[in-house]
Amino acid sequence: MSKHSAQPISLFDARIVRPALAESFRKLDPRSLWRNPVMFCVEMASVITLATFVMSLAGVGREPAWFTGLVSLWLWLTVIFSTVAESLAEGRGKARAASLRKTRTEVTAKRLGTPEFGSDVTPVGANQLRKGDCILVEAGELIAGDGEVVAGAALVNEAAVTGESAPVVRESGGDRSAVTGGTTVTANAIIVRITANPGETFLDRMISMIEGARRRKTPNEIALEVLLIALTVVFLLVCINLSPLSLYSVQAAGRGTPVSLTVLTALFVCLAPTTIAALLPAIGIAGMDRLFQKNVVALSGRAIEAAGDVNVLLLDKTGTITLGNREAVAFVPVGGHTEQEVAEAALMASLTDETPEGRSIVVLAKQKYGLRMDELPASAVNIPFSAETRLSGMDAGGRHYRKGASDSTVAFVTGLGGRAVPGDLADVVDRIARAGATPLVVSVDTEILGVVNLKDIVKGGIQERFQQLRSMGIKTVMITGDNYLTAAAIAAEAQVDDFLAQAKPEEKLRLIRESQEAGLMVAMTGDGTNDAPALAQADVAVAMNTGTQPAREAANIIDLDSNPTKLLDIVEVGKQILMTRGNLTTFSIANDIAKYFAIIPAMMISVYPQLGALNVMRLATPLSAILSAVIFNALIIPLLVPLALRGTRFRPMPAEKLLIHNLLIYGVGGIVAPFVGIKGIDLVVGIFV
Ligand SMILES: Nc1ncnc2c1ncn2[C@@H]1O[C@H](COP(=O)(O)OP(=O)(O)OP(=O)(O)O)[C@@H](O)[C@H]1O
Ligand SMILES: [K+]
Ligand SMILES: [Mg+2]
């Protein structure tokens, strides 16, 4: 097995750092930097101080050129540290996108006239394929685009996308019908109906997502940014007003010198929330990258952050909580019929059924009873399975063969005029359901012959993960189209908190709407086409990569490993992103206190010598105090880059406790650190000045 995560590239690997440094200079372009308004202001401040440096070189102004020059240099470094942080966060994704692009080679597809085997084949380039085209893909060939298997079943190697080289089954009809462009068929042949135009495929979306090209700011990021901009504007106004104020003070006191433009600009940058503003883009991008390490592709940053606040997780049963598909394991007669009769009727009701359940019935009838029908009866009409009717079958030779959920089949038979439901039916259905399997009732015309036992197996190790979700305050609810007893048995085995049985697609949707109206943040995990409406409505919609194309399109997060408990990791990363942002904001704002103590006395001491009392750090000279504050303000950014990229460590503890814990560390730390840091830098600066 080769996984992406098996060969992790370190965050500070040379292969990432070098291109990131180049990229960080491109990001200095004001036309792209304005997207981060606080850093844009710092860049303007750097330009202003560059001008005052040039002027002091020319002998204009009172300040020595070494001072204005160093202030300008460190202001530029402040901006560069921020663009480096963002580029570093993007780096690993870019490296991976490049390797994904390599797999998206130009392939030739075999386009078919009709969606059937044996129809005429026209070779076309992959980029000529359009939605709705059908292609034939045979063993050893690359699948040219995203699509849905409409005929056949094959083994597919998806390593190009998932990093997992063990082949998986992709087949028509069921919840495992979706195939991804760029993956390879290793055995058998399938016919695929293309579902995405070139440029809109999963691989394309994945590449643009991890490259950050389509990254939108999340609502949380926007809210925080509004706060940061407001703070910046306030400090800008304060600094602008300080200039006339200091002129006036100088005149009134009859001594001292007014504050210079360089010092005012330095003060502004030190007070503005530069630490968090510099690291803000990196935090979100790095979070998305951490998820990708876990083989989860988030198609929106918003979904990950919403996951940090999730209260309820709804899970589809088959394929999500239980393994793959339900398989027929036994035919159980009722009402005095024989096993053989049930097998025959079930076979007839499944001949045209392309779902895995239907195919497994055909296989069992053949294996156990030697039954086979090589040709369909001439008059056969397929009655396809739907999540609405919950039954399927075939009409042939004037007879109605059906199989389906117990209530649906009984209702169908009664509708045809059947009156006698066998007395032992309820018992048989109950027994199968209580064991956690799915009973399918088999009928011919008005007669109920027996029940097919479809086995359902709960995925291993799922219970502990649900327990962890519970301890994080997340309620798990299983929703299934299956009957109440089967649902109850599987729910008990998987240890979900609650379940909803016999749910049709619109009931799944309603449950989500109701939970959302009650103020809950809802996550949904599913794989079937019938889950798609619910996925589209959920705040966090996780589709299994094995799922159908509609489910994958409706989702905003795709789990390449198709593991329903991945939500735990998604929640963790979501919480980490929110916490990291909160912690760095606290730190950034708490930092200002020390800077007041460093800069205000330095600025005003020539006018008001009493302010010397505020110089608690005993900084050497006013100029070195200001320079030290500027240097500290810049250096704190690279020092916090590892924290921004890796995220605050997640501790499962109650929210209030966590808040107090973080406030203590980042609030108190934010107040103390700059006193120590600025003093230390001043000692070094003092050696030279
Ligand atoms: N091929 C089929 N033919 C007839 N009836 C079926 C078939 N497949 C499923 N059923 C019946 O329809 C019910 C609903 O099935 P469906 O697969 O839509 O459930 P679901 O809502 O996707 O839930 P889950 O996937 O969690 O089991 C099943 O419980 C079963 O009784
Ligand atoms: K600052
Ligand atoms: Mg399903």
C-alpha cells in the first residue's frame, strides 16, 4: 500500500521552502497584497519609511539614516515574513498538485455510440469528452474522465487520486458506481457515462483546491478580518492625531522635538494587529493541508471550520456504517412455500436488477439451487429499485415478480387484490431484522412466497470512534431506508446515539432542516444517490469516495478512504483552525501593552521627562526603544509560523475550560513575551548604538 501520508514532506523541507521564498516576493505586489488589508497598510508604512530613509540620507530631517534605514528594513521584513508564511502553507499543496497534474496525462478514450457493450467505438482525446458521453474502458486502460459505471463491473486502481494502490470494485447500479478520471481499470471492462466536462473534473477541483486558487475567505475569517481592520483604522487615526498633538505639546512646553514621521509610522505598525493578520491566511491553508494528509479533500474551507462546531452527525447505514453492499445469504419460505420456490421467484424479480443486492440474489440462486436464466423472457419489463418505492422486480408473461422492503411489498401485493398475508411472514421478517440483516419480501402477483436474507456487516472498530465523538459532545444518528428492527440492531451494534429507520430521501432532508432550525450544526456522511439531497443541505457534507457521483457532487468534503469516522479528524482540524486563530488574535492584541511602554515614553520623553517613569524596561535610548519594538513586532511572525502551520494542539476538554486555558497561555504570554523580547533586542541594539 502506498499512501500520500506514507511519504510526508516536512513543512520546512527545502523543496517547499525554496519555491515558497520566491513566491513570497511575488505576493508583495500590492495588487495581490490588498486582499490582506492590515498587511497592505504595513507595506504602505514600509514605503513611507523608505522615503524618510532616502530623505535622511540626503540630510533632510533630524533622525540619523541608520535609524530610518533600519526601521524601514524591519517594516519590509514584517510584510515579507507574512507572505513567506502564506507561501509556506501553500507549498506542500502546490507540490502535491504538481504530482497530481502529472497523472492527468492526455489519454485517448473509446467513445461509444450507445451505452452498451458491442456498440461502435470512436477514439477521441480525453479533452473532447463531454457530459453524457459513454466510453468503454478495458483492463489496463486509464479512465479518461469522471463518470458513472452504467454497465459492467471492474477492479479499479485509484492510487493516482487516493494514494491507495489496492484495487477497488466499481460497478453499475449500486452505491459504488462512481469512477474518477485518472484512475486505471486493472481487470474486466466497464462502460462509463461521463459526468464532468474537461476542466471540471474531481482531479481539477482537487488541484485548484489544494493550490489555493479557488480559496475563498471563510465567514469566520471575514469576521475576524473586519475586527482587525477596525483596530487598524483606530490606530491609524490615533497616530495621525499624534502629530499635531505633539507639535502643540512642544510649543506649550517650550522644549523637546515633535514626533517624526518615521516614529509615527513605526508606532502604527507596532500597534496594528500585524501578528494575527500576517498569519491568518496561513492558518486556514495549513489546516486544509493537514486534512489532505489524512486523505480527506475539502472542497471548501468553510466546511472544515463548520466541522469544528458540529453538534450532530447523521450517517447513512449501508456503505457508511456497514461494509460495502448487502449480500443475499438465504431464501426463507413462508406460508407453506418451499425454499426452491422462493429462490425461483427472487431470481425472476432480480433478473433485470442491476443493484448489488439484485445481483447477489442472482448469484445465490445459481450457487445454491443451480438456477439460471440466460435469456430474459421476451415480454420482460424492468421495474427498477427506487428509494421512494423501496421495491424492485420484473413484469413478464403477465406476471408481476417483486421483492422489496416488507411494508412496501405487502402494500404492493394488497394493491393487486391479494388478501392473505402468510401468518408466519411477520416472524421471519422480524427474526432476520433483529439479527441486523435486511429482509426483502418476495412476491409473485398477489402471493407472498418468502423472504431474502440480505446480510449487513458493521465496519470494524467503529464503536470506539463514535464514543470519541460522544465525548466531544457530538451526537451520532444513523439514518437508513431499512426497516426499524434492522436499523435498531445495527444501531445497537455500531453504538450510535440514535437512529431513524424507513427514511426516504425527503425524510433525511427534513431531519437535517429541523436540526438546523433548532440551531444545531449538522454534519452528514453518506454515499448513495438518495443521500445527495441531504448532503446538499448539511453544513458539513462528507461523501465516501466509493459513493455515487451525485453524492460526491453534493458533498463539500470527500473522504478518499471512505471511512465514516473520518469526521473525527475533520472536526479536530476544524476546531484547531478556529482555536489557532483565536489564540494568535489574543496573543497579537495582548502584545500591544508592552509596545506602549516601549514607544510612548521614547516618543514623548523630550517633551515630558516625567514619562521616563514609564520606561519600565529601562531601554537604552529612545531610538533603540522604537527600533527594538519594531524588530520584535517583525520577529514574532516567523517565531509563530510553526504554530500557525501545525495548529494549536487539540485537547478534548469542555469549551469553557479550553477558553480559560488558552486565554491564560496566549493572553498572559502575549503580555509578558514582548517585555522580555524587546528588552533583549534593546540590549543587542545598545551594543551598536
Ligand atoms: N434492489 C432492491 N430491490 C428491492 N428492494 C430493495 C433493493 N435495495 C434495497 N431495497 C429495500 O429498500 C430499502 C431502502 O434501501 P436503500 O438502500 O435506499 O436504503 P438507504 O436509505 O440508502 O439506507 P442505507 O443505505 O443506510 O441502508 C432497503 O432497506 C430494502 O428493504
Ligand atoms: K503589531
Ligand atoms: Mg444508501
